[in-house]
Amino acid sequence: MFKNFIASPEILKALHEAGYKAPTPIQAQAIPEILKGSDLRASAQTGTGKTAAFILPILERLLIPSSLQGVGPRVLILVPTRELAMQVAHEAAKYSKYLARVKTVCIYGGAPYPPQNRDLSRHHEILVATPGRLMDHMQQGRINFSRLEVLILDEADRMLDMGFIDAVEEIAEATPASRQTLLFSATMKGSVLNLSKRLLKNPIEISIAAEHAKHEFIEQRLHHVDNIDHKYRLLDHLINDETLTQAIVFTSTKHQASELADKLSRDGIDSAVLHGGLRQSQRTRTIMQMRKGGVRILVATDVAARGIDVPTISHVINFDLPNNAEDYVHRIGRTGRAGSNGVAFSFAASRDFDIVRQIERFTGQKIEVLSIPGFEAHQKTTSSPGKKPFFNEKQGRSFSQRSKKPSSFSKPKPSSELGEKKFSPRKNTVGKKPFAPFHLKNKPFKQKNKPYN
């Protein structure tokens, strides 16, 4: 029972209204240690209740007024992404709704500065921030850490993966040495472990590693598919299931996400899209609509995998499988949260064999392969490394092909039949520069996967 750890009737009332009955394993282990003032190093996945595990004890601590004057935060929570920042701030506001003196401020990249400047200039106890935007405000002299008592690093592994290690260490250096430091991460090895050794003092170690491997409340299903058209037909069948209340459909690219969301909207499905190419105001509005039940199908890229916490999400559909097993775990963790049941569908083509096996090794579970009558694949996922890509003339292109989608389901005609001219590069002559196609000249270099927050 939460009352064994939390004494505040206001916090207990908020927990009761939120439907919380008993603490999860990470909450039961972490809350008492945090209340003692110990530094903490905890390994726990999303969906285990770790956000409440650190917010509830710091709210209990904030009931005691600070002896220091000022408007700066007493608690700093660093998170890797905008979506996670909004989620954590939302949770903090939910648990502190009856604590009149507790104010939470949330700052992140992609949002205008003036409102954030105004919030930072006012009295607040909790500051939730992404490293990049926090550094901007620090350089402008808008952050005062003189009252800071607790530093929390949430999803530290993700922050380091995104290249924020220097920013995290610089921020920590600017905080009082007397602070309490809490570090939460899905994995506790390599650079994350080294960072914890530099920032934490004699930390208590907590590991809830078994939870991320089992996903015992999520039913995982794998569907073999032949091509993109097969995916569309199978998705249309699944989202018409009455048991699906809300779902997130994950794609590999922003373009694919927008295209799929448009298609669903044309088909009369209450859908929306969420990816890094949208303005922050659009992303915030979409998440709020999802929480209010105004969006039934959310099509998203991995930008949403670690930031959405909507208890009513019943299904996750991997329209495209992710590039690694860790992202798969975070994706399906959007359903089956806090002890509720969920379903995760994954579409796998023949080229996806390796990632499917990686996922099964990582989770320690074999994903059940299902075949729906009328939606069977002509070729199953295979481990034959030298096998040629599958192509069925009646069903369209193979996923291994990189060309654009044909306009019809017939085999593409050779270029000679289409009247196309064959490209023949000119031979180099003395005194002349080597020939290069025009579209390759002066082509700027594009940096991919640049962290933006």
C-alpha cells in the first residue's frame, strides 16, 4: 500500500483518483531509499511505474519548505526527448494537484522561448527539461540552481545514445555538490554505468530487469507479409477489430507515417500522425487529443516510442519493424501499462528475419506467428542468407526492392520498352574534368538522425 511510504493525505488522494492501488516493484523498492536521501541507480524499463517511483518521494520531500530564498527549482528532472518531458511534467502535475505550493515547469526544444522565460522567472519547485534547451537557458543566465536539492536523470541510456553526455555532465557540474542524485536507465552498462560512477555517491542499486524481458501483460503476435500492399490490407483488417480501442502504428520514416495517416483519414478512421518533422504545437495537440480519446489510431515514428503514456492504448502495430530490439521493447511498451493487458502486432517480410531473431533473443520470448485466413503470406520469413528477394508478379514488389512503388500490380517493364535513353558517361579527355551527372554536382551533405530537442 502507498500509505506505507507516503504520509501526505493530499498525495494519497491524488493517487486514489488516478486509480493507483498498490506500488509496482520499482516503486516499492525505490521510494523508501529516495525518502532516506540516498543516491540511487535503478535499472527499469518504461511501463514499470518508474516515473511515479521518483516523483512521489520528491513530492513528499517538497512538503518541507526550503530554507533558501529564490525562484529556482529544488528538483531538476533531465529527460532525453520533448515527449517524455511533457509526460513527466504531466505526471508531476497529476500527483501534486492538491499541493498548492508545488509548481512544475517544463522546458524543451522546438517550443518558443518567451513562455519558457516567463515560467522560469516565477517561483517553481520542479523543473523538467531536455539537455539541449536547458543548456540554452543556462547560457542566457535564466537558471538558478542555488536551491537545488535533487537531480534526476530519467532514461539516461537514451540521453547518452543521443549524444548528450557532455551536456549532462556540464549541467550536473552546475548543481550543488550536496545534491541527491537519482539515475534511471533501461540498461546499466558501458557509458551509462561510467556516468553513474562519476555523478553518484555510494548509490543504492535497484534492478527490475526481469520486467523488460517478460512483458507478461502484452500478447505479442507476428504476421508474415509479402509486400506493402499486403501490409495495408492486413492493417485495415486489424483496426476494424472491435477490441481495438486505441492503437499506435509505428512506421520507419516520417514520409511513410504521413502517407499512412492520410490514407486512414480518407477511409474514415479517426487518425493522426506524430513525428519529428511536425511543429511542437502540433505534436502537443496530437498527444492531448490522444489522451482525450479524440484519436483512435496514431501513426508514429520512434520519436513517440519513449514519450507517450496513454493508459487506453490497447494495441501497438509495428507496420515497419524497428532497427534494433531495444526500440521494439519501447514501442510495445506503449500498451499493457501499469498491469493492464495489451496486444502488439508486428508485420515481418522475408528481409526481417534477422531483427525478429534479435528481438526474440533480447526478450527471451518467441513471438507467436499467426496467419489470418485470406491474409496469408506467399513466403514466410526465412533464415537463408543467400536467398533472393521474393517477388510475386500478382502481388506487387518485394520489400527488398528499393525502387518506387509501381503504379499497377504488373511486373515493371524494362527501360527499353518505355523508350528511355540509356545513360552512357563520356570518356575523359586530356585537359577536361571528369564527367559527373548533374544531380550529383554540388550536392550538400545531409546529416541523418541529428538529435533535436
